[in-house]
Amino acid sequence: MTTRVYSCSLSIGTILWQCVFLLIYSCAIILVPPRKKVYRQLSVVALAYITYLTQKSLLETCLNPHWRGIGSPLLWIQFLSASELITISSVSTFTFFETCQSSKLSTVAAIFQGMLLLWNLRRIGTSWSAKNVPPRTQQSFIQFVAGRFLWQSFAYVLLDLCVSAPGPSQHLLQVPKQTLWRLSGLSVEDAVFRIVGSISFWITVAILLFFLHGTASTIGVILNLWQPSDCAPLFGSFREAYSLRKFWGDKVWHQCLRQSLCEFADAFTHSLLRIPPGTLLSRYTRLTLAFALSGAVHHASDLAMGIPLQEAGGHEFFVLQALLIMFEDLMQHLIDQLDFVHIPRACYKLVGFLWVLCALAWSTPTWFYPMQLLGEDSSALVPFRVTTWIKKWTQV
């Protein structure tokens, strides 16, 4: 099948709006002291509007739905990071004195440090680093770049293979097939595809994120923006994915959004709603708000891809994850209270893995199926096709 070619260019307008964003952000953290909260809050309002204009410009010039679906949420993730640093963490030049271990810092150096912190989404190397970030590697420059080059090449080939697979039949993706409650109405074919399709979706997403993160971190090391020791692995061990709480929040999935989401959820729960910290209500309010905010970011991706507003399921999917974690906590509490006979660790993990698989297979179609219903050429996700070249080479 011939890959459809989409026109996609980065316009001058998009670049200019991004520069305006960085200028306002830098002024807010360098020139406005943390005590002037109103001015800092006004800068966040300005950043939100600039982010909207940047996204608007991007969507007008990039027609590739897959790249639009990546670029749009990245802009809002950048906004979340900036607004959290400005209003909640209250970053200022004094923050960089600590991170740089210096008592004096030029304005240019402070701006540079601010830029690095803006895109250091897991806040690695700071006192407020995201929880459970995998251990950082201790490698030389050559070892790091060579190793990453091999891993990124391998990931790109895998990604190309994933998007080259034939798409599912449209009858498997219709709205009734996305049901969360009328599962008895699904055929065996529907159920099998629901499981296999969900697994394939998450494998593809993981490979894509691994490739993007690895490429960005490698470029940063080559440009001497950071050191190899600053580049922690994106994912934890998938052997720990025997509970949804571990999968999303503790041990497995990337933590790039965790710091911003949790800080906003904490501030809203404790400062605005006045819910006492440490209570059960506080715990699950924060959980729900964090996933709801994550859903909003992914909802922007859905809309950027061209999914109609009423069909986009990114927000629903992430809110469901919060509810599933609450259910998981309840079941775990009941099991602990009933004091059953000792369950072997291997059996406990096996049941946990099956639970996570079932939970994701149950909820993923609300987000995954509308993407597939667009009917866009999935192979357009990659800028050039390796598998096509390999096929031609093997046929010679």
C-alpha cells in the first residue's frame, strides 16, 4: 500500500508564537518575584492564549493528522509545565542558584536554566523530582550516544512495522462496539479484537514515546544541554504492571506529566476546596483531578487529529482510569480485611496482570476506536519508510 503524503510545514507564525511564549515565560520567572502572585497569574493567562494561537497556527499548516496529534498536546504540556513553575513551584533566579550550585548567575544563564527546567518535565535533578523515576545511567558521552543511536534505530524499525500492519475492519470499530456496559452484545470476534487491538495500541504508543524521548534526550546530550547522567529511562519495568496504580503512577508508565498534574491537583484540592491533606477524600479528589487534567491534554490531541468533538474519547478514558484505581483500592482493602489464606506472590502477580489487561481492554476502545474510525493512513506517522526499503532490497 502506498503511503499517503501529507503537507506539513512549520510556519513562521508557529515559530514566532513559540518565541513569544518563551519570552513571556522567561520574564515571569526572572523578572517577576514570587511574592507578586497576581502578575505571575496574569502571565499564565497570557501563556494560555499564546499556546492557543501557536496550536492554531500549527494546525493550519500541518495537515498530517498523526503529527498534529503529537504537536498539539506537546504545546499544552509545555503550558502546564510553565504555569506550574510560575504559580505553584514559584521558580525564580534563586531556584537556579541551588540547581547550579552558584551564588551568582547572569541573566542569560538564568534564562537558559529556566528553558531547561521548562522541558525537564520530570524535574530530574531538582528537589521536586517526580516520584519513582527509574535510576539514571552513568555512561560516557560516546557510550550514551552510540547506545541511544542503536536503540532509537531499533525503535524506529519497530514503529514502522507497527504502523505498516493492515488496519482493522470498520465494522469492529463502530460506536456500539465501544460499549463499556453492554459487553454481552459483543461477538467473539469483537472481544478478541478488543483485547488484541488494545494491546497493539499500547505497544505502539510506548514505542512512539520511547523514540521521541530518546531522540530528544540524545540531541540534548550532543548539544551539551544536559549530561548523560541527567537522562533517566522513560519507562519503568513492565514486570511491575500488576496493578493499575503501579502501572500509571508508581512503577511503569512514564512520569512526564506527573509533576505538573499532581501539583495542580494538590493546589486545587487543598487550597481551593480546603480538603484536609492526608484524608481519603483528599487522596481521591487529587487522583480524579490529575487524571481529568491529563484527559484534557489528550483530548486536545484527539481534536487535532480531526476526531469530532462528540466522538473524541481521550478525556473519558483517563477519567475511567481514576475510577478503576479507586475500585482496585477498594478490592485490595477488602482482601486485606478478610484476611484470606496466604496467596503465593506469583499467583498474586498473575491475577494482577490479568486485572490490568482486562481493565485496559475494557476502557481503551473509548479512546482507540475513534482514532481508527478516521480511516487515516497510519504509516504516515513515520517520515520515511524503512520496511518498504527492506522489502525492495530483499526482492533484488
